[in-house]
Amino acid sequence: MALIVQKFGGSSVADVEKVRRVAGIIADTYCEGNDVVVVLSAQGKTTDELIAKALQYNPNPSKREMDVLLSTGEQQSVALCAMMLQSMGLPAVSLTGWQVRFVTNSNYSNATITAVGCERIRKELDARRIVLVTGFQGVNKYDDITTLGRGGSDTSAVAIAAAMHADLCQIYTDVDGVYTADPNEVKGAKKLEEITFDEMLELASMGAKVLHNRSVEMAKRYNVNLEVLSSYQRLPGTKVREVKKLEQAAVSGVAKDANVARFTLVNIKDEPGVAFKIFRILANQRINVDIIIQSLGHGNTQDITFTVSRADIATARAALEENRLAIGYDHLDVDDHVAKVSIVGAGMLMTSGIAVNMFDALAQKKININMISTSEIKVSVLVNEDDGDRAVQAIHDKFFGD
Amino acid sequence: MALIVQKFGGSSVADVEKVRRVAGIIADTYCEGNDVVVVLSAQGKTTDELIAKALQYNPNPSKREMDVLLSTGEQQSVALCAMMLQSMGLPAVSLTGWQVRFVTNSNYSNATITAVGCERIRKELDARRIVLVTGFQGVNKYDDITTLGRGGSDTSAVAIAAAMHADLCQIYTDVDGVYTADPNEVKGAKKLEEITFDEMLELASMGAKVLHNRSVEMAKRYNVNLEVLSSYQRLPGTKVREVKKLEQAAVSGVAKDANVARFTLVNIKDEPGVAFKIFRILANQRINVDIIIQSLGHGNTQDITFTVSRADIATARAALEENRLAIGYDHLDVDDHVAKVSIVGAGMLMTSGIAVNMFDALAQKKININMISTSEIKVSVLVNEDDGDRAVQAIHDKFFGD
């Protein structure tokens, strides 16, 4: 007997057959004696269709009204799934964001959760009902409808699990777990039985699109036991939790991020505060900077190199060129034919030679490294874009090959 | 400067072009300086489509979950219409039943309104916003979503107009007002400039499908000025209100109801309480009885004749036959080839000879009258179904012909 939160995404509830399959999973969990709270997304492409429809009415619709419109998608999902469970003879009740008192701030279309009410959900669970809650949506303090932005249903599920002190929060998706690398691109990629929150965060931020990053951060903060598993196969997934591994693999996974560009400011005057100036300018434009390398000075000048998302290239270039005299650099060099390849692992700190093995794998394939960045649980290298896939495979073979 | 509630039905907001037209009407009303509250139904066939969808998930869906599902239709309507008004540069805000605190009892799918909150609507109007409220739906005291049943959006509009003390409640429909008879069936039918609540109620209950009866009853109780008008033509409609007519037409309209069957219980023992017995039996089966005639006794027996809806024939017959001995009648005669034709008019009481003129019109056409029933503002006759249309035309010609 446990309290289990189960989240199913839009493709898992896209039509009546898929909802029937999902209802089967829910029914099994309930019939084992567990309290079950289910969080659902809108069916299939409903959200996209509603957005397209809205644009017919207003090419630039207000975010408040968009949230009123989009929130109907999840409301339909929970009602239909409740009907399906009832047709199987199970007691089920649907609840919307405002009925649960899923309170957010007023940042329409990308709201932040401030509180989750437990009272109503608890009451329904105590009556032994399966509770179906709309994902993605909430209500602000003015009683206006808000949404959490894309992928927000993962966060809804984790927030409910945290508020209700659930024993487990299961995220059902199209994939059956978290892999050592993208199984569609890397031969020999293996499913992980478990992974820590930090590893999951590093993998997610590097393009492993299994879990919404906000949801993992929240799970880490409130120590929610997460499990990622497939809604199509009745198999164990990957557990995401804060575990002390006794015998652990040093590296959990390899990921590639091709959405990256390298900027170099050449011949900057070597004086205090210059780095602050540069990154303040970029922060003012809301540009996230990833790897940063400050080269050793030659004479009284130096180079500063960093990476940004490709979408930010134009904005970053304009801001830096506008401030060329204020910063005091010679010229700007931008390379968008690069890819970032990273290894992630909580055991990395305690295991010597991990980075060395990574560099060795790349050297053997004659892949040149542009930049290197390390953190407690991650080593990232910047390589030429053309070398990206070979680099991932070579590193994966090195660490996970037989 | 007035407070005007405008209600638009599903066909008036069925697609983007129709919503644009509706938005034009709203914009004009607003730009004349009025406070405008708009009540919308779900677009076009949305409600029917959602019901059909629900039946795929559960052939017998719970009414609570059905209401959760169906209420999304109006929510989409108000959001889209708000977006359209905003695209025209007008300030608009959408509100759902629970945001307005449109409180009902818990009779899911056919709920009764118990209270309508004014606070939120007032606040938005004070900020000079056009307020778009979902019709058809409310919320019960447990914070669960309810719906008012079919045609409930008319009632929503009147309830809001009553609660807000609106100066006028305009019901926009496919027709441009209330006519002296069904203009599709009767030659020479004329649009009425105004009509009283009671006349409207009698006409509505006799099949003039212009306004939902509940909405007229509520308008009468709270003395809400109603106007029925077309969303396709910018023309004055028919005003429904409690007016003292100085020079009034005695008859406001002629209506036919073919959904009627005549029951006769032949040779009932003539003793006290027998009518009570019969109509108690029918009431227990929730069968509404319309015209009732108790014939003069012959010997110590009599006949009792009454009409019911055709849908109730089987239930009524079974209940009466089952209780034949208890009631004590000889045999039962049922005729479902009848039609009820009525004239309605608040001026009828004060004008002698109205009924006589009606009977004269029928006699001239050699139409036989089966039953007659009169009220303060109505005279109804039962005729053979085949004579129904000719009867309506003859009576209409008599009262409204040139």
C-alpha cells in the first residue's frame, strides 16, 4: 500500500485505444491496493491544434486567453479517462487545476508553481477513488487560469507527488527509461536501472528529452522518487533518486548537444572586471552562456571563449559588437559548426582517469577537441559538428562497450 | 450608458467568420458607452461531438464527468471570442462558470441555478473590459462543475442579467424575433415588436423554439427586460417584457404542437378522489399532463380525457392499465393522431369574442374540434393531426390577415 502518482503524456492518451491501455496500467496499480493520483496531458496533438485555431482568431493572442483555451485540452483528457475507468467498474474522479488549488504565479503560459492543495485530492483518495488531475495548468491568486508551459505536466506530477508526500512518481513516456546514450543514434546504448537527480539534470540539459528539467529540479529539491517508464511495455523503467551507490559505474551516460555556437573575443585588454562586463551584457539580453574559457594572457591581452545556443547567435553578436569599445577587444570570432559532447556520472569525482579515458577515445579516432569544461559530475568537450556522432559513439564504446 | 447582457448561441459562434460578426455586434454596443457582458454557447456542433466522443469511452458516462467534458466547449468559445475582440483593439476578458461563482445545485447535466456572483464581473466592467462568460455551466458548493442542460445558455444570460440588474438582456438567435406564427409554416406571419413574459411562455411551451422556457420564467420572476434578435441582421427584434399595453392586439400569436396524444378513460365511477388517483399515478411516472377535460356524468359514470406528450404514451398506458381496477374505469382510448392549436394573448381576457372568432375560423374550414381548453391568456383546441396546419393558417388569417 503506497501513494503513487502516475503521469501520462499526450501521445500515451492520444485516442480511445491508448486511453484504454493507460487505464489498464492505472487499474493494476489501484487494484494492488495503492492510492493512485494520475496526471494527464492533453490528448495527442490537441494543444497544437488549439494554438493553430487561436491564431485564426488573433495572430498575437493574449497569454491569459491562450491559457484559458489550452487548459481545456487536459480537462477533456481527465474527464474521458475517468469515464473509461468507470466503464471498467473502477471509482474515478477528475479534477482540474483550480479544483485541486494548484496555485501558480501570474506568468501566463509559463507560470511557476507556488502551492499545491492536498485537501481535495486527499478526500477523494480516502473515499478510495482514483484521482485524475489535469497536468500543465494551475490557477493564480486572482482565480485566473494559468499554464506551466510546454512539458509542464511532468512538473505538475512531481509537484503533486511532493505536496502529497507520495511514495513514488512514475513518468510514463514513449521510451522505456533513461539510456547511456540516445539509442536511436548510438549503437550499444543501454538502459540504466537508476540514475541520480544531478545526472538526470545534466543529461536532460544536454538534449536527452526524457524528462522536463524543471520536474527533475523539483524532484531533487523535495526528494521525490521518480521513475521513467514506458506506457507501452509493462517493464521496469529507470529510477531517478538520491541513492548512495556502493558499486557504481563512474559514467552514467554520454550525450551530444549540436545546438551550440562558439564565440571568441580576441585580444581583450587584460584588466580586472572585463569578464564581468562581457557576461553582464549577455545576461541583460537573457542569453545563457555555457562553457567559458579564459585563455592565459599573451602580453597584456587575452582571449575569452564561450558557447551559447544557436538561437542566440544574432542577439549575442549584436550586443557584443555594439559594446566593442566598452569591452575593448580586437575582433569577434563566431563558429556555429561545433557540437558539445559530454559524459555524465555521479561517480566521476571519486574515479580517477575518467576524463583521460574520454580524451583517449577521441584521440584514437583523430577527433580534435576545441574546448574542455568539467564539473563535479560532467566532462564536456567541444568538437567540430561533423565529428559529433563519431565522438559520441567512440566515447560510449570506451565506457560501455563489451 | 447601460449595462447590457448579450447571449449568442452555438450557431452564431460556429466558426471564425461568425465570431467576427458577433464581435462586431459586441464592439458596437461597447463603443456606444455601454457595459457589456456576453454569454456564449459552445461553437456549432461542439457539444454534440463531445457527447459522441464520450460514448466511445463509456456507453453510459457519469453525469459529473460529462459535465467536466462538455463545459470545455463554452470555455473555448469565450477564450476565442476574447482573442477576436482583442485583435480589434478592444479590452476583453473571458470568465468561466466557477470564476464568476455561477453556483448551482448538484443535479449534474440539468442543474438549477442557486446564486450568481457579481463581484468578479463588476470588477472587470469597472475596468471597462468586455466580459465574456461561459453559458450553460456552473459550479456546485463542492467546487464541482455542473451544466444546466440543453438551452441552458439562455438561462445563464438571464440569471446574470438579473443578478447584475442589467438594463437589457439580448438573446441573439437564428431568427430575428418572435412571430405571430411559425414563419416557415404560416403565410403572413408577422414579427411582433413586443410580447409579455406570459405570452412568451405560452408560445414557447407550444413549440415556438425561440427561447428556453426556464429563461423566460426567470426573466419574468426578476423582471429582466429581454430582447430576441438576429445575429445576422442589424435589426430590432422582439422585446419581451411586462408592459401595460394601451392599444394592444388581443392575440399575440398562433402556435401548433403536434407532439401530443389524447387519452380517454371511459366510464369511470363518478366518485370523489378519482381524478386525484389518476393524475397521481401519472405524476409518479413523471408524466406531464396538459389539457384535462372531465365530461358530465351519464348515470353514475363519467369520462376523463387528457393530453400527454407522445414520448410518454407507452409509460402512461402501462401505468393506467396496471391500475385499472384501482381507478375503476371501463376501457382506455388513446389517439396519437391529434394536434394542439393555440392562440395566445395577454389582451384576451379583456376582449370578448376572441374564442368565438377562433372557433368560427375553424368552422369555416370545416375543421372539427376534439377538445377545448382556456386559460387567462390562451385558448387551445385539439384537432385531428391532418387538420393541424390548415387550422393554424385559418386562425392566423382570421386574426392577422389584412
